[in-house]
Amino acid sequence: MTNTQMVYVTVYNETQGYGGGEEGGWYYTQGQPIDGLYTLCCGATADTLDEDWETGDSVWGTCLASNPDEHATDCPARGAAERYHREYVLGHTEAYLRSFTHRPDGVSWLDSDEDAPGEYRGEVATNGTNHVIIEADPPASYPTVRPHYE
């Protein structure tokens, strides 16, 4: 591996926060780091398009690729991200949905002679989604300032 560097592989739980009742109500995305590690990385980069704040011109640049799929298959950060993805993203979704489709004793409501109670019927609301990213900066909750209506 050339161009190696140390990075953070972080699992975030992302939810919707209620912003307020203005104009019928609005929500914003909020994220909380729930696990992660500091590890070696292959130094994969991604092209970015930013705006120069002084001139307003568009400027191409590069930054650390946050998507694990953009890293080499032998990159330690990608390996860690894939392990976290299996545990926190796939496992979280499966366990959460299972709580709505199975009785507390583990029997599926579909295989049961009894009807599911009301709280198990209808639309499944989520308690957030987990995602894994590779980042150069230490993990932090976002947004840092709660948005407000203007």
C-alpha cells in the first residue's frame, strides 16, 4: 500500500429530528457515532467539486474517500468498514424488523394461530438507520448546531 494514512472507521446512527411546527412541520437529519476505530488506510481519494469562498469559482480537488467501496480490497479500513456494515447495518435492520414479525418467544406471527397485537400491525417505523464511513477527522455528532426555521 502506498500513500497510507491513519483514519477513523465510524458507525453512525442517523435519525430524523423534529425541527418545529412551522409550515406544517419539518424535520432534519441528525447523526450520532455509536462505534468505530482508528486504523491504517490505503489512502484512497475521491474527486470533489467545491466552491472557492473568496471568488465563488468551482474548484476540483481530492479528499479521503468516505465510501468503503472506493478503497482497495486489501485496505485495512475497508475490511473494518465491511465488518461494521455486517454487524451494525445488516444485523441492526434484520433484528429490528424481526421484532415486528415475530412473537417474543421467537415464533413468526405468520406461523401462529393468533393475530398479531395492534402494535405489530401496519407500517414499520424505524428507530434510525446505521451507516459506516471512513473519515480523516474524529467522529462527531451532527449537526453541531440544531437547525432553526427562518
